[in-house]
Amino acid sequence: EVQLVQSGGGLVRPGGSLRLSCVASGFTFSPYEMNWVRQPPGKGLEWVSYISGGGHTIYYADSVKGRFIISRDNAKNSLFLQMNSLRAEDTAVYYCARFVSGVELDYWGQGTLVTVSS
Amino acid sequence: QSVLTQPTSASGTPGQRVSISCSGSSSSIGSKYVNWYQQLPGTAPKLLMYKNNQRPSGVPDRFSGFKSGTSASLAISGLRSEDEADYYCAAWDDSLSGVLFGGGTKLTVL
């Protein structure tokens, strides 16, 4: 069974940092592209970042470019999102999601809440 | 800035057929596959339809997807109370170099 289990959310002050993790199981992790998607409270989905299977191709939404860093450790079946210089508008539930054929996000993590507040 | 436009809400009674539209551009829907996600209250999104009209295993055939030009739609026939959820269309967007989501449609089963 494919599973994506997330950890690392919490409360952080503006300007602070947080690192999210997503551990995959039930499939061979390394060939799959992965994404982070977020959802502010009561709002819609917003794509955050993409990483290729080997980690060599990376994209970011303009809203997080220069502040967030996506990475992966294929030996540990893990995906990460390092979030720096956090702002109130980064408050959201963050989801990791597997990307298939460059088309669909077929499996999602359970989500982790990040709250940026003083 | 690329945008996928969905109605904010839709509704129907049990047994009815409802349709949710999604309008985009040539750089998104016009040249890429459209996917649909269902998000039940308090849960993570779930892939409902991929590559315009393909249902993942386990999704009932009451759900169908369509795409024409720069627009797409999701149809739900034989509406059931458990279909009450938020529905999002999405497509890869070359100008964004990322996944573009519609604003979401809240479906209410009356």
C-alpha cells in the first residue's frame, strides 16, 4: 500500500524556519517526481514546489522562491521542505504528493499544519 | 498569471446530474491533461480523474471528465450525499513550471 507520512509542522514566529518531512512507503521512491502543495485555512489548493526523481530538476512557486528549499533523500525514501523567512501568509496545511507521468498527483500525505504567528 | 476558473459552488439533489466547469488557457488546459481532485471535509485531496477522463481504480463510473480546447468539466451523475465535497481541477502549466489549481468548487447535496 502506497503511503506518504508527513511530520514537522507546528507554530513558528514570523521570520523563523521549519523543516517538513514526508516519508514514502509501499513503492520504489527514487523514480517518482514529488511535489509540495499547501492549503491556507478555509482556502483552496496552491502548488508550492516540484522535484524530479533524481533531485536534479526543481521548481518553485513565485510566492516561495528564494525562501523554501525542496530536497529528497532517495536512500531514506524521504522528501523535505525547508522553509525559511516564514511569513504569516505561509500559514497553511502542507501536503506532499506523488507526481505520475508529469500529469497527476496520485497519492497525497495526510497534511501537516504550519502556523506562522507571533 | 495563468488561472483556472471554477464556479465557487454547485448543488443538486440526490439522484441528479451535476457538472462543474474549469476554464483555463492555451498554456495550461489547452496543451496539457486536466486532472480533478475531491477533498472531503477535513481530509487530504484525492485524485478523482486524471488525463482528462480517466478514473483511478475505485472511483465509481458516476464520475466522468471532459475536455475541449481550453475548458474542462467534471460530471457527477446519480448524485449521492457522500459526494458533498470540494472539487478542484488542475493542470501542469508551462508558464508557471508547476501545477495550476482551480479555485475549487464546493458541491452541496441538498
